[in-house]
Amino acid sequence: MTAELVRGQNHTLPQTRLEIRVSAGTPVVAGATLGDERGTVRGIEWIAHPGSPQLPGLEVSQQAAADHRLAVDLEALPAGAHRVTVLLALPVGAGGPVRFGAVPAPFVAVTGLDGTEIATFTLTDLDAESAVSALELYRRQDAWKVRAVGQGYAGGLAEMLADQGVTDPAALAGSIQEAVTRGLARSVAPPPPRTPEGDRVRHATGSADHRPTAPPPAPEPPEPLADPATTGPAHTTQPHTAQPHTTQPHTAPGPAAGGPSAAGPSAGGPINYAHPRRQHAAPPSPPPAAPPAQPGQPAQPVAGDATGWSMDERLYNQIWGMFEDLARAVAAYRSAVDFAESRMDQELDRALSDPRNRIGGAGDRAREAARAKRDELASRAREALDRDLAQLAAEAAVVEPALPAAYAGWGNPVWHAHRIPMEIPMALRIGDLHLPERTDLRIPLLVRLPLERGMWVDSGRTASEAAALMDTDRLRRLAMETAVAHAARLLAVYPPGEFAVHVIDPAGSAAGPLAPLVDSGVLAGPPAAGPGGVASVLAHLTRRVDLVQMAVRARAADSLPPDLDTGEQLLVVNDFPHGFDDRAVTQLRYLADEGPAVGVHLLMVADREEASAYGPVLDPLWRSLLRITPVADSHLADPWVGHAWTYEPLTIPPGSRVLEQVLSAVAAARRAAGR
């Protein structure tokens, strides 16, 4: 039976291998400190945080997220550790809330590895605090207990670390926030949260445990021409067990653009402190169930096996569910293998600490027994992973052929029958992701539309091992071809005239890769070259951002000039920073910061190393963009666990003319619409 704790209450823990699950209405930083019998933290080696996420017996997330799972093995803690304190903090400079009083109360649960809740605690009555000690696990004689703490700190992470007895807490807090900033820059943006109508629970095949959760507070109506990001803030995911695909449901993202959406509470508005695990509204009807499986066998996967208001939304939810399943399944496997290695080391240390075991065959037998146990644990973990991977692979095999064009790769036949739509889809596929445990299991990387952040195609040879082996000119051409293909996909999935592409090519060096866009006549104007062309395009888009921002603030969309194109705009910039003076660089930074809120997006093709002459002034620009590569590279992180995923760009099949066909269809649709 679950113990629902209040501040100061404790509860005995029935086991020592645990998970601590954090659910918050906004991304938070999660960490933990170890304390001795007096609660003293002996040094930074006893602190787990995003910059140093692993300690013996303890692992935390590598980045800020709305949901966290902290793995704890109390028996594997360092000698002398008698206390584990779980810390939460709001990330600094991420554009989110600066105090816990402005967000829903965080919810913390201590669970077994099978997901069974042991104790829960909702952190209410927080106001100006930006950091909080959530709970602590502590040893009392020969038993471990959990205590609900809920101690907040208005001084933030540094004040909380100082209270833990950490030396130089300000420096450590700064390094933690810097690690969080790096994680946010490389993380794939999660899907939006569940909607006010109720949870969209994706049906995990073979699962009988579908535990509902409560919807967040109802959002305020969005303002005219408001930032698309305000209709889909950070995603909150349903906690998963160690074998996620077959045991726990997903929290699915919201509806397509134009439908109802969920927003976080506005600053100063009322906060809903309702228990975040309570059900208040029934979810929508599920899709048709999969065919029944044979006894003892998993259910057969079905495309669209997720809730949603349309098949496209169901497929979108299903893909994100597969992404999360794979992330968590691999995390469980890696954690189990690490545990097996740690346990073997501890058993060897204990066995060999006895001088009698250092001679004769006793020591050898102890080593063999410890290694055999390690191998057995690792083998069982691999068997569980292989079952999950096989199920996901079977699901991917039925999902891929069913995808609409916006979600499909260039080789999918759906592109040959594609017609320019009358409304934008929920998302666009920009590549594939995979992990080394099974490289042939690819997860489509979908980004929400309208775009919430720009993209940067890294053309540098230092970007990855594959890039380092490639000729510089070939790599730059490939990077520009990648950008052109992404621009073409965006044009093809928007209604006629509602998406425009501008190109800046200062030296005219990208004429070859740009030929499909230029020849088809789909660009808003010829590629801008030379200082005059660069200045003209940047001035035009900067003016558009300024005017639309003023209209949004004044709630006066009708006052916009009649010649102003309020459709989405994409600026493709080649070979940055060559040909850009200080004014142009400043304008680019402005577009990167302010443009996405009013429909102006950047697609940069650049080598960051070559931009180093500008110094750190451009660091915010790079962090605001999603980095992708023209060749495979392991640099993107998932928003749940933080694995380093290998990104594979979408490629056009050799000899195919699908790109030219798609652009011709875009041009024909524009002519038919008179645009």
C-alpha cells in the first residue's frame, strides 16, 4: 500500500533497489547528495548532478526535464554514506519560470524497480523558492527509511548546496547550470503535454497496467499571432518501469495545430495543486485494438496504436512512444549491466580483503564466482532488452509503411503520390535516430510544426569522425544539399503560399545545391549575394519580426501593413560567418532569438569552428538552434534519459527525382492558388 507522505513524515523502505520518480509541470534539474551519519557531504565526489550523473549506487538525469527517474541502490552506496538527499532546482536562463510558486507542485514517488509505489510526496506551499530539498533516504540502525522534506531555498541551487555543507557552492551551482545549458542545447525537444480533455494514453502492447494521470490546468486562449511554443510547452511524460514497452503507458502529446492545447500556468495566475496522479477527466476513446495474441506471446503491433483525434496524430503519438520506450529500455539495460559490474567489484573486494583468500585457490574461486554472477545478471538484462527490441522492431516494421508524407523518408512511395495539403501537419520528419544496442532499429525524428526552434546543419570537419574523413568541399556541398532537402520538405507540407523560403549565399558558392529551389521558382526571391543582398534580406525579415511583435503586444493584428507576408518564413544561410559584418551578425542573433515566436526561422549551414573569431558572442545563437549533420553523428540527446543518439540525415535515393517532383508540385499549387 502506497504511503502518501506530508512534510516531515517518514516511512520504512521494504527494499534497497529503488527508483525516485519526479513529475513536474516544467523542466527541473534533479540531483542528489550523499551524507554521512551527521548528514555531512564529504566532497563533490558525493554529489550526483547533470554534469556528473553517476555515483556508486546512485544515478541521476543528465539534463533538465519535466520528469526524472533517479536510480538508487542503497547497498551499493560508498562506505560511510548514510543519507541520500534528492534536490530539485529550476534551470537558470532557460526562459522558464524562476520560482516554484509559479508552477504546479512537483510530485515525487519512491518506487520499486517494477514501478510499484512505496511512498509519494507532493511539494506544496512553495513560493519564491527556486530550489528545494525534496526528500531524503536515511539509514536508521539496520533499516532504511524515506522522509518527506520539502525545504525550499529562495537563493536557489547555491544556497541549497551551501546548506548541505558543500565547499564553494556558488562555483558548483554554476557548473551544474552550465551542464544543464549544454544538455538543453543538444536535446531533442519533447512533444507537448497532455491536453485538458484528458490523457492520451498510448496502449503498450501486451500491457494490462494503464494508470491514468490528471490533466494540467486549462490554458488561457492564445493571443493572435502568438508564439507557437506557447501552445505546446515542455512535455510531461508518464513514468516508466525498467521494461517500458510492455508495462507502462505513455502520456501522448497534444492535438494538431489549431486544435485544443495545454499551456502552463501564466505568471501570477492561479496554480492547480491537485494531486498530479489523480484522474479528473476520461481520456478519448482508444483506437481499434490489436489482434489478440497467442497465450504467452506479445500482441501483434498495429500502426496507429495510440490515442488521438486523427490517424496522423495517432502515428505521431506512437512514434514518440517508441522513441521513449527505446530510450528507457536501453537505460534499464545499461543500468543493470553497471549494477552487475559494481556488485562484482564489491564482492571481489570483500572476498580478497580476507588474507586467507589471497593464497591458494580460494581467491580464484571467489573471482570465478563473482564473474559468473556478473555474467548471469548481464545475460538476463540482455535477454530482457532483446525482447523489448524485438517488439519495437516489429512495431517499426508496421508503422513505417503507414506514415504520411510529412513523417516519411524520401524513399517512401507516399512522396510520389504527395499532394500539397490544405492545412499543415502536426510534425515533420528531419532524420532518424538509433542507439548502438541495435543500429538497425531507427526512430523517426519528428519536430513539431510550426517550428519552435531553428536548425543548424554543421558543415565542419571536426563535427564527427565521419566528417573528419570527408573532403572539405564535399562536406560543405553535402551540408547545403541537406538544408535544401529540409527546405523542400517544409514547402511541400504547408498549404500553398503559407510558407516562404529566403536564401542568403554571400559568395554564390552554393549555386549547385540550390539549383532545385531556384529552377522550380519556389523561392521568395533569388539567393542573396554580396553585402547588399545580405543586408536587404536581413532588413526585410527583421522588419517583419518587429511589426508582428508590435501587433501581438498591442493585440492589433488588423493593423499590419497589407503587403506584409504573415506566413511562416524560413531563412537559409549558407557558409556563415563569411560575408557577414557585425551588423548582420547582430541581426541574425535577433532573428534566432525573436523570430520563432512570430514565424521566422533560421536554417544555418555553418562550421562553428570558423565562427570562433566572433568569440562567445555567438554561443547563444548556436544553443538556440537544433544541430543536425549531413553525415551520421552521435550528438543528439533524448528528453527523458539523455542518451547520445546517432542522428542519420534523410537521404534521397540515388537516381531518384523525388525532390524535383515535390518542388514542381509546390510551384503548381502556388500557381493554382494565385500566390
